[in-house]
Amino acid sequence: MGYKVVVCGATGNVGREMLNILAERQFPIDEITALASRRSLGTEVSFGDKTLKTKDLEQFDFTGWDIAFFAIGSDATKIHAPRAAKAGCIVIDNSSLYRYDADVPLVVPEVNPEAVDGYAKKNIIANPNCSTAQMVVALKPLHDRARIKRVVVSTYQSVSGTGKDAIDELWDQTKGMYVPGQEREPKVYTKQIAFNVIPHIDVFMDSGETKEEWKMVAETKKIVDPKIKVTATCVRVPVFVGHSEAVNIEFEEFLDEDEARDILRQAPGVLVVDKREDGGYVTPVECVADFATFVSRIRQDSTIENGLNIWVVSDNLRKGAALNAVQIAETLGARVLKKG
Ligand SMILES: NC(=O)c1ccc[n+]([C@@H]2O[C@H](COP(=O)([O-])OP(=O)(O)OC[C@H]3O[C@@H](n4cnc5c(N)ncnc54)[C@H](OP(=O)(O)O)[C@@H]3O)[C@@H](O)[C@H]2O)c1
């Protein structure tokens, strides 16, 4: 016996990837339904070799459904997730709405799988921000060995992290640079994204950091260890899919780069590609449609006592959103629900 599954936001980047991953991983499903806004009523989306017709979320009754994957943004989630949860359907949410709620587990299954057990307080489990998810997969096994004190991270985040309109903006702006009369002004972003980089993701906070930077700090503490200090600079780059991160880590104990490489080779969800030669590292175009979080450029930071630098790359629509959400459902199934 499998699950009755709902995908909310099925016409979006994350929702479509969610349907792909549920099919690829053969998640045990008895019945599945695809929901989006009324605008998309009847829009066809793929689920394995089947096609689903999208229904209107607003009209949908969640009674009798087991799991709802939400990928619709915080405003619509605020209205519909509590409705689903109240009807007895467990919500796995991709928005930032519930991530910092003490009664909602924030889960990366390779890191804190046991946290799913706390789902019942609100019937909701939160999926972390894309840039946090891939970073903590790499940090956790190193933290277990040498205790991380501080992390300094700079991100290089692709436009698919913003949504489907941002992908169009990069595409149209890039074409517009070459075709006279087809130049495109920025609409989704505050500045030109084609052939440029923008050190601004999400809103500015009073501290001067952006909300995206704050999320990496707060979420790493909630998922891995509240004692870890994190400082982040989050940058949008003209890449369609795949986030990259340059991560500097300071440990309590010394960790040799060769031992770190071995630890990461054994770590769940991580693939080490680290040859000190031309091309011996992973770039975002190579991570697309892959399940792994890739770690390259593992090297000692000799400017501090116990320091290491790593380069972390992953498909943000997968580990950063859809894959992690499906893994949460798998973990919940194995630990709690025990169907399938
Ligand atoms: N992209 C990432 O890397 C990433 C990573 C982590 C988390 N997230 C989060 O995942 C969510 C979705 O992101 P995305 O990149 O997939 O965005 P997207 O491509 O813009 O898609 C948004 C989806 O939400 C639906 N939607 C919007 N408002 C709705 C409403 N009022 N009622 C019902 N459906 C509604 C849209 O339906 P229509 O097509 O009908 O408008 C569409 O299916 C966001 O909360 C985002 O923060 C994204």
C-alpha cells in the first residue's frame, strides 16, 4: 500500500522537479494529484510516463490525502498549508514560512533525519533554503569529526532559485544583448543579470545582511548545531541551474585535508571530485539533474590554526528543494508512517 500524494505548485520549477523525482525514485504512490493556481487549471505536467492535469489549489479538499508537497511561495502557503495540515495531510513545505518555527522540524535527511519525528505538533515539516541544504550536507560529517566553530561562505546562486520568471529574464536579457531592439530591462532582479553578478538575494535586514544570508545562519544552527557561527555573502550569478559555494571552515580540532577528503567520500549524499589539475572540480552545469552534492577544491587554510576551504556545488532545484523534500517523505515513511 502506498501514499496518496499532492504536489502544490506543480507548474513551477520546484513542483515539476518534485514530480520527476517522485517518479525517478519510485516513491510508493497509490494516487497523485497536481495543484497550482487557477491560472494553470488544466495545464498538463509530466509524472514519469503519465500526464497529470493541474487542478486549482483553492478548491482542493485535502481530506483523505497522506502527504502534500508545497512549492508555492510563503503567501499562498500561509493560507493553504494549515488547511491541509488540519485535514490530516502532512505538509512538506519548501517556502521559508515555517522554517524557524520551534514546532516545525527543519530537515535535511543526511544530517538530522530524527527531526522528522517531531512532525505531529503542526503536521508540517519544513525544507531548508537551497543554499543551506547543500552546505550542511558537506558540513555535518566534518563537524562530527572536528567540531566546527565558524563558517564563512560566499554563494554563487543560479537564477532558477528565484523561480520560472527569473529563468526567462536571464534568457531574454542574454539574447537581447546581441539583437538590436530586443534589449530587456530588469524586472525580476534589481539590476541586469545577464553577464553580471548581483550581491543581493531576498530583502535587506536592519543588520545590513540580506534575508538569504540570515537564512543560511539561522538554518545551519537549527539543522546542524546552534553553536556554529556562520557569516554569509549571497550572490546571484547568470547560471540557469546549480548553486556553488566557497566555504571556509574553522574547526576546534585540527583536520588534515586528506582526512577531510576521506570523510567526505564516505558521507551520505556527497560526491567528492577533487583532482588538482585542469577541470578536476565540479561546476554548476555538471551538477544539473544529479542527486549528489559535489565537493571539490578541498584544501587547508593555513591562515588560521584549524582551517579548511571547500567548494560545494549542487542542483538547487533538487537537493536545494525537490529532492530534499522527497527524501523527507521517504524518511518519514521509513521512521513513522511505514507504508509502501
Ligand atoms: N527554486 C529553488 O531553488 C527553491 C529552493 C528552495 C525553496 N524554493 C521555494 O519553493 C517555492 C516555489 O519555488 P519555484 O522556484 O518553483 O517557483 P515558480 O517556478 O515561480 O513556481 C511557483 C508555483 O507556485 C504556484 N503558485 C503561486 N501562487 C499560487 C497560489 N496563490 N495558489 C496556488 N499556486 C500558486 C504557481 O502556479 P501557477 O503556475 O499557476 O502560477 C507555480 O506552480 C517557493 O516558496 C520558493 O521559495 C525554491
